[in-house]
Amino acid sequence: MLWSGFGAPNRTLANQPTQTVDGVKVTASLARPSGVNPSGNWTPTGEGRLKLVSKQLTTGDSAQTVTLDFSAPVSHVSLTIDGIDRSSGLGHLEEVYVPSNSTAFTAFSAGTKVTGSGAPSDPFRAKDDVNGDFTGPEYSVSLTWEEPISSLQIGYRQGVRATLASSPEITISPVTFTPTVPA
């Protein structure tokens, strides 16, 4: 499933866009505090990825939660989150996790520069300080849900006070899955 299937690349997605993939209707939604929508946030890229941007001045009010709801159970769900980094110079520490009220992933593979378990209390985050917004396999984590699921959530927040000059971002890869009931 390409995120660009929900809307035009580089344009903010509508509220709860849908697309049908292999006979399964997928609905996406983004929950965030009011006023948390920096420029370029919640936009698909030309490569079919989803870009999330954070530009918050305080911790605790910067959390955003992406939800995917499937019209029928799916299995072997997989996605990769890129660009999990931090910079004391730019003032950000990106944290990615699966909310405690969501379906937990069954496996993950983190890049060499990523630490954490993906829980809200131990989110995936960069091991080291970098100057800039880094991407690549070292700053990525791949998540898999093997058993059938009907919904999944990914949380994204700042672990430190972000500066006004900082616009940290992550991207979520196209999502792959197998319908449990053939289309």
C-alpha cells in the first residue's frame, strides 16, 4: 500500500482517507493536539512514503498517532520508519513507538544507530547526536505484525524541547500485508 494512494504527493492528506488494496479497504487517520500541524506534515511523498513533521516547543504536547484500520483482518504486515534521529544543536529527539492501547508488533529490526523497544516508555530513538536530519538504514526501524490484525498505530513525538528553527521529520514506508481472506 503506497501512502500516495491516499492522496496527491506533497499535499496534506484529508481526514480519514481510504484506499482499497487487494480487496481490503484501508483507512488512515492522524490524531494530534490542536495546532500541531507544521508545514509538510501528514503528506505522502512521490515515492509512496508518509512524511510526519514535528515542530513543537515543549515535550508532552507533540505526540502524533497514525492509525491504519483494515476492513478485514490482514497478516504479515510490514513497514519501515526512516529518519529517527536527534540533534542537540537543532534541539530535537525523535521518538517512535506503538501506543500501549494498540496491537503490538511481533518483530522489529532496528538500524545500528537506533535504540529502544518501541514501547511508549522505551521508544525507538537515535543512539547518538547528529547534526541534521539523517536518513538511511542506520536511523530506521522495520516493524512486522505476523498474526492477523484489523488495526495498527504508530506514535511519533519529541523527547526533548524542540527549537523554533527545527523541523524534524520521519517517513513511513509503503505498507505491505497479506489479506487473510482472498479477495
